Amino acid sequence: MLEEPGRTFQRTFARRELQSLSTGRTFERGRSYALDGHVRRLQVTDHEVTATVDGTAAYQVRLSAQHGDAEWSCTCPVGLDDEFCKHVVALGLVATGEIVPDVTDDVTEVADEVDLAGYLTGLDHQALVDLVLERAAADGLFGARLRAAAASTSGARPDLTSYRQALAAAFDTDGYVSYREAYDYTAGITSMLHELQTLLDEGHAADVMTLSEYAAQLAQDSLGYIDDSDGGMSIVAEQISDLHRSACVDAQPDPVALARSLYRLERNGDDLEVFYGAVETYTEILGDAGLDEYRQLARSEWEHVPALGPGDDRTWSSDRFRLTRIMVSLAELSDDVDEVVNVLARDQSTAYQFVRIAQVLLQADRRDEALEWALKGLSLHGYHDYRLVEIAAEEHHRLGRASQAVELVWQAFEETPGVQTYGRLKEHAERAGTWPVRHEQALAHLRRQSSSQRDRSNLVAVLLVDGAVEDAWTEATLGGCRRDQLLELARLREDDHPDDAIPVWREEVTREINAMNNSSYANAVATIERISRLLRTAGREEEFAAYVSDLATQHRRKRNLMKLFAERGW
């Protein structure tokens, strides 16, 4: 009896070969499956291993090196496309002894391959029926799909109840779907959606429309019970959306009825947004009659949407957001720029709304109006949104009013002084030829601001941008600055001013050691070595031994740190 497959199999499916045949993520997931005991019922011959690998369902996996070449198969949705899936990886790792799973099942050692197809062919018809029915009873998804397939073979309209049951089984989370299980879960859904595609290919477009809408509802209902960190459900949402649109293309439903249905679906959108932007996606299918109905439905609601101005309560409303987007889309489809502006202008509670309006007008080459809206937004909301400032400033430059452009950017700098607004001020003032004057004004403003703040970080940052390192150091030592700025100044000045840099780096050593983890200890030791170099540069190398000795005494209980000290002979 064989205890393991032969050498050819071992070479063909060695770990490095499994890694080359799979993607990195697939390999790691397969490795997790192997470690967690998902591989069971192994059957081993010299050149072939088969097993059951548990995922969303129990999948049958086969690896073969019969002719010295890697051959594989898996009954999961990915494996059915001949991809090297994680179930195949898991079997390969277990079969070659690369991984001994935490949970093991009996291995069946057979000298010759079992002819499963021959066995099934030889079964009595009733026995085969009983076998399939037994599987259908044990596997809810398999049973539901089998009932749906049986209903479709009659030639009559498909049994939607059976398909609904199959969809419900596919989306059933059985409590909660963990990150590790999410891939198999979404793969099972994709497999069921392929069944709907087959139904569509067979000419049942209207039914697929209904079923895909039901699938969208199921997807949203299940989302809260899935760790969807990898975004697999977003892919499912795209598949449902594509399926529904394809069904509408084939079914050519009444455009008015379709408009009403899509409007409801888009207005009642959910986290997955399966029908987000439906009025644009389905434009050709809706036609003029459908778009007119869509427009009428939207306008009837839009009439009741209140206007918002500065200071008005703007609690986030997904309902208002969706309706606004529909209204904008309808106006864009009609190439009605004025209507787009009117829709956006219903909400003037934020500066960003004015950015959107100005951008629409700029795209329509209505630049003077864009400037008017930008200036209105600045007067209502101030200068904190740089996009609005830039639009207005650029339009002033275009009209030959460079001084007004610079004044706008200066107002933004005064309101929010910092490196970014300083950089924009410099750009526009240089274009206007007034940078030397504005430069002095900006530094004076930052110095006045620093006097009322706890440190001079803004001023130091701007001086560093200017390359005025010595001025930045002076301001930092007089009024303080952020730690990262102080370290940057120490780096920039340490070769010429080691005596200034040493206290900064000593303080950093203390901070790193007090963090008390191996990474921070390593950083501390690297900084101590830096201090040693700077002491030599300053002609004070005799201080280093005492400094390190004091550190060792103070932190003698930190064994990992002391080990690093010992490695360096400190």
C-alpha cells in the first residue's frame, strides 16, 4: 500500500511549483485551508491524489502528474474555469507532506485509480437518482439549483420560485461569513449568477430582470454579515448590475414601466449601489418616453426639496444626495447647463457646491459666470477651499487682473496660513511680479501669528520651504516647533553645527527608549551611533563613554536594549 505519492508527483507539486502556478493571495489562502484541516478523504496513487476540500461547499479536487506534467481539477467555480484555485493549493501542500494539518482525516491509499465515472455509469438508474436526491437534501444550494434546472427543462416558463430559493441559498450567510470564508462565499454567488446568465441565453430575459432585482436585494441584506474587506461583494454587485442591464436589452420592456422600476431602485439605493446612476446606464433602453417618465418622477419629488444656504443644517442625507444626482444626470443628458446649475444651486450650504457649479460653467466655456459663482462662494464661505480660490484667481489672470488674483490668494493665506497656501501665494505673486513684497508680508504675518500660538511650526515650515535653514533654526529655538521639524533641522545642520544637533538627538534617544519595543530600541541604538559620530566631529568624543554608561545604568532592566548595547561593546 502506498503511503505517499511517488517522486514525480512530489517534484511536480513541490512548494515552489505550487507558488508559481498560483497567485500570492491564492497560495496563502490555500495554505490556510491546509493548516486548518479543510483537506480530507485523500486517495493516493503513485501519480495522482484526489480529495475533498471544504469551502463554501465540499469540492472535489484532483492533482495528477501521470505524464510528468501538472494536471489539476476542482469543482469550485474558479476551478471550473481551469484556474489553479486555493483548494488545489491546499491539496498539493497536504499531499506532498509540506503541511501536516491541525485536523486530519483518514487517507485512503489505493494502488490504482478508482474509476468513479465507471462506477456511476454502472449504477442502477434508481440508485443514481437516490444518490443525487441525497446530495440535494444535504446541500441546500445544490438542491435549489437542481430544482431550478429541473423546472427549466420542461420548456415552459422557468419556475421562479425555484430560482429564488437557489439565490436565497447562495446568499445565505449562515450567521456570519469571515474574511477567510468570503472568497468561497462570493464564488458560490457568482456560480449562481452564471445560472441566471444561462437562463438569459435561453431567452428568458424578463424573468432574469426579476431575478436579478431579487439578487440585488439579497446582496444588500447579506452585506452586514460578511467580512468584505477584499471587496468581493462589490464585484457581485457589478455582476448583478450587468446581468440586469443585459436582460433589459433583450427583453425590451415597456419604457415607462422600466423607468418607474429603475427610478424606485435608484432612489432606494443601498451600500452596494447596484443601480447607482441607472438613468445614465439605461439611457438607450429607456428612450425618450422612459426618460420623460424618469424626469417627471424626479421633478415631482424635487419640488419638495428645500433650498439650503450658509449656516443651514446640512445633516448628511443619502436620500437628498441620490435625488440630486438623478436631477443632475437628467439635465446633463439634455445638455442643459442652466438646469445643472439650478439643481446644484439648491444647496449653497458649503463651498464645495460653488466649486461644482463653477466647474460646470467652465466646462461649458461660460467663464465669466464661473467667476461670478466662485466669488459668491468665497464671499459666503471664506477662503478655506483652495479649489474655489484657484478657479477665481485663474479667471482674474485670464482677464488681465493679476493683482486681484494675488489678493484672493493672499486672503486665503491669511485665513489659513501654512505651507500649501504659502506655495500658492508664491506661484500667483511671481506671475504678477509682486513676490518680493508679498514674501515679506507673508513672513511678517507668520511671525505675528506665531506670537499668539504655542510654537512656530508654521513659520519654520515655510522657512524650510524657502531653504532658509538658519532662520528656521533660530525660530525653532526661540519659539519651538514640531518634533519632525526639529529633527529635520538637526539633520540639515549637524555637519556644521554638531553641538546644536547633539541635544536634539539625545532627546530623541530618550523618546525611542521610552517607547519600549524592539523596533524603537533599534532606532535608539542607531541614533546613539549618530551621537557618537557627532561627538567626534565636535571634538568631544571622551563624553560618549559616560553617556552610554548612564543610559545602561538607567535602563539596565530592559534586556533587549541591553543586548543591543552588548553587541556594540557599550
